[in-house]
Amino acid sequence: MNIDETREHNHRLMRLQAFWGGAANGAWVIFAIPFLIRLDASILLISVYVALTSLGPLLMGPIAVANLRSIVQQRRWMIICGVLSRIFFFMPAVALLFDNNRAEIAVAMFCICAIPTVVFGAFWSPTVGIVVDAEHQPQIVNSRTRIANIGALSANGIIGLGMIFLPFPFNYVAVFFVSGALGLTEIYVISRIIYPDSPHTYLETFRENFDTKKILAEKQFMYFLFGIVLIVSASSIAAPLQSVYFINERGVSDRWMGFWAMMLSAGAVIGTYLWRGLHKKMGSYAIFAWTVPVSAIYFLLIVVSPSVELILIATLFAGLLNAGTDVGIWLGLFRYGDEARRTMLINIYIGFALGIPFVAALFIPFFTNQFTLTEILIGSFVIRFVVGLYFKIPRVYDLLKDEVPPKSSEK
């Protein structure tokens, strides 16, 4: 293939991966905690699940990237771990084979699944920045976000039917097996992506990658990372307790949870179309800096909504805002920092963004003993809104904003 053919080939596969990845992960992630609740898991056990599945990204991702220095090695292990992680998607269903301690066994299965998933994610996350030229990244990232949510919406539509017509536990067995099968298709698509030759094929050594001075010298990245730490910290207690609130406080069914997942994905699909048009006028960072604080209102809306049907409308709105935030985050990660160190910087971001919930999960039992779920959600709304304004601070805004792209037709 020549350069243009390779580019088009990779662009097509990146879009296909977004669909299959969104379909595979959409329902599996959303229904993990509801599955544990249906197995009578306590708040303490749910906090253990969140903590242990979050610990891996904090440690394993950056270490794997630093020690597998060749892109050839990284790609090989990405595929191996991707296949293993998608096979392990089936594993939580093993808990149903036991009469006792099923919730504890399910948590153990989720944690085993997290190990190859973390390594796969560490190598896959920077791929868009590697195989897509900078000029095409806004278009590809936006379309991938839209397509991933279309995939999640499609999968949740199928799984939602299972939630309606299949009794427990067969509805959750369907979630795990359908997600695993879709995930294996995703890995096949990824295996066909062609990585370009790069002067940064070999990374620095582990010590050089974690040189504090070099990391701190990436000023844009550090300012961006600090803001991400703030907003993730503000949400890390409330986010995993949503499902607990819906099921225990509002008494919703598995069927309703299926609709909730569909509304979240539908909102994100609508959002990507909306933000794509505004991106050409405002730039991705302007959208990101606006959606981050405003999206906090979701935690308030689910509490004050007088009916669970109105919560679904609030979820649609939240999905719309989340799409603007997601696109802004990934375009920022592909823009901030030296290209030679970008893979490591992205994995440092992932380590913090997914590792902070590990620390937060340790405090979930304490907070649920001191406050009601309603109070926790309202408190999270206030804190998340206030810290979200960090990205609107003039000094931060001027440092991180991107140039408004010229008008051009999307290929």
C-alpha cells in the first residue's frame, strides 16, 4: 500500500474498532455493579471491586509501556492481552455456578479480567495519535466517539431485550457472553491496523521515562493532568454509587437499567453530531471547558427527579455533555507533550484517571456510613461543578486552548 491507501485503511479500521469496542464495553461496564447488587453484594464488597479493578491502571499501564520498548513488542502484547481480556469477559458468570459467596467470587473474576484489560488498554490508548496524522485527528476522534456510542447503543438495545425477556441470572449471562463475542471481533479489527514507521519506535528506559524533571517540563500536560485529577476525584465516590442509588433507593428493575444505558449512549451520539459542528467554530478545548462543569448537574438531576422516567431524560442530557468532554480529553492528550514521550504521558493520564478511584473506593464505606446516598450525590454535584471551573481560569484556558480549525469537508 502507498501512504494514502495506508492512511485510508487505518482510518476505516479505527472507525470499525470504535463500533465494536463501544458495543463490547458499553453494557459490560455498566452492568457490572448491578450484577453484584443482584448477588447481594454489600457496599464494602462493591468498594473492594472498584478499588481492585482501578489499582491496575495506576501501576501496570505505565510499567508495561516503559519495559516493552519496541512498538513491535507492544503491538504483540496488545493483541495477546486483548484476546485474553475479551475471553475473560465471560468469567463473572462463573460465580453463578456456586451456591455460596457468589458476590465474592464475581468480584474475584472481575479483578482477574482487569489484568489483561489494563495492559491492552495501555498499549491501545495512544494508537490514534500514532496511526492518524495530526491534521486528521479532530475528525477521527470525533467520529470515533460518535461511532463508539452508536455501537454501545446497538449492543445495549440487544441486551436491553435480554433484560426484558430473560429472567435473572440469564439476562446477565447474556451481557457477559455477548460482550465477550463483540470484544473478540474488536481485537480482530485492531490486528489489521498498520503501524507507520516512526523515529520514536524505541522508547526511553524506565528510569528515563519517569524522570521527574522531564515529566514536569511538559507544562501543558501537567496543567491538563491536574484538572483531570480534580474532576475525577470529585466524581469517584458518586459514580460507582449511581447503580446502588438506582436499585436500592429508587427500586428500579434490570429492564430500567437497560433503558438507562441506552439513553446514556443515545445522548452521546447526539452530542458528537452537535459538538462536531461547534468544534469547527470554537475548537475542542472551548467545548471541553464548558461541558466539564455543566455535566456535574447530572448528579443533582437524578436526585431531584420526581420519577425514574425523568432520570432517563437527565441521562440523555448527561450523555450529550459527556461526548464533548470525551472528545476534548483525547484531542488534548494527542496534542499536549512531546511526541516522543506521548505514549508514556497518555498512560500517566490513564493511571491517574483510572487509579484515583482506587483511593476513593477505600473511603466509600466511610462516606456511606456518614451520609445518605442522596447527600453524597448532591455533594458530588457541588464539588464537581466548582472544580470543573478550573479549565475556565484564564491562565489555564490560554495555555491549553487549541486553534480553531479551518473549514473543510469531512472525508
